[in-house]
Amino acid sequence: MDNDYVSHNSLKDTKVPEQQQLEDAMSLEILDPTHETDIRNFTLARRLERLHGVTIGIVSNGKIGTEPFFDALEANFVKEFDVAKVVRRSKSNYSAPADTYLMEEAKHWDAFIAGIGD
């Protein structure tokens, strides 16, 4: 019988798995969304004087909501503004920065539009 007895004090610091899960679920991590570098180092892209004859790149985050919007935007650029070419690309990961190859390809575009489909 002595082996079956457990004192109240010995269980005081023991957590049951459900209690630990609850405490883990209730923890809060606060992230700082600001850019890591000084924003004064950023410059605005030069404004295009016209859209006639230019190449515009459209990069989607890959979510389905961007497709119909970018379809209409592309049609409008071509029909109304006589854009020479619209290049459509999607990022490989919607929550990460654009892939290096996309940024390299973008150097050949006159304008770049990025969008999200949420």
C-alpha cells in the first residue's frame, strides 16, 4: 500500500499533457513587421512617360484570387494602352519574397506589378 501512495507535494509541479498543450497554445509571440534596413535607402522607381510599346511584368503570389484580376488588367493594358508585352509569373511560395530568377527576369521589364490574391 505504501508504494501506491503519492504525496500531494510530489505532484504539484507535474503537468498533464493536456495542460501543457493548453499553455503552449496560449503562448504569444510578437513579431516586428518593419523592414530590417533604413527606409531612407529606398528610392522610387522612375515613372514611365507612356505605356505604348513597353513590357510589363505581373507577378502573382500564386493564390487563385489573383488570376481573374490580372487577366482583366492584362487585357486593359494591351487594349487601352497598347502595351507591347505582358509577362505573367507566379512566385513559388506566396509567403516568401520573389525568387531570385524572377527578380533577374524583371530587370528586362519596363514596369513591374506584384499582387496578392487574398
